Amino acid sequence: MGYKTLLTKRVEFSASHRYWNPKWNEEANKAIFGKCISPYGHGHNYVLEVTVDGTVDPDTGMIINIYDLKPIISEVLKDFDHKFLNEDNPYFKDLIPTTENIARVLWDLIEKKLRETTGCKLYRIRLYESPDLYVDYRRE
Ligand code: NI
């Protein structure tokens, strides 16, 4: 019988961003976001962990073939890797690209592709902005 388990794939990507809320003036933005308001942005080496929930297929011993999972992640990351997220990524035109928001957008994109092309469910998106700061995003 197949049993349930979780599998996590870790990938890295580099992106730059700027924190700016257009509803506030410069002073208010600076008070909240500090140096992160620079119009030139600044970069991070993000680490993304995609955790998938599934049942182990007794024939393969796997819940998902990594050759199916990797292209889903790399396809989604095309809009993120080496991009200035505020300008180059369609999802952050009206959304501040904080680690929280990036994790949620990645959930939406990866969850959809996973659901459409595999039998697995997305369990969690973990996104590290730096080695000591990360966000976990989950949705039932
Ligand atoms: Ni930053």
C-alpha cells in the first residue's frame, strides 16, 4: 500500500526589489521601509523550498518524479530569477515584493501547475530571503 509523505525540493534564485507603498509619501515610506525605498532596489539570493504532499506509488517508491517537479519550479522562476521584481515581474505591479508576498505568489503559480500536471498537492512554500530569515506559506 502507498503511504503518505512529504518531499522538499530546494532551489536558489537571485532577484532585486524595492519596498514602496504608493499610498504614502516619501517620508512615510522611509519611516517604515528605511533604505529599502531606494528606486534602484537591492538584491537577495533567495532560497526557495517547495514541499509536496503525496502518496508513495508502490511501483516507483516515489510521490512525485523529481523530473516532473523541477521543470515546474524552473518555469515559474523564469519571472523571478535575475529580475527586478517591481518592474520585470507581472505580479508585483501593485504588490510590494516582500518575502511574504513573494512566497504567496509562488504558492499560487506552483500550486496551479502542480495540480494540473501531477497527482501531488503543494504542502508548503518556504522562502528564505537570507540564511536567518524566512517565510512559510501554506493554504489548505
Ligand atoms: Ni530586501
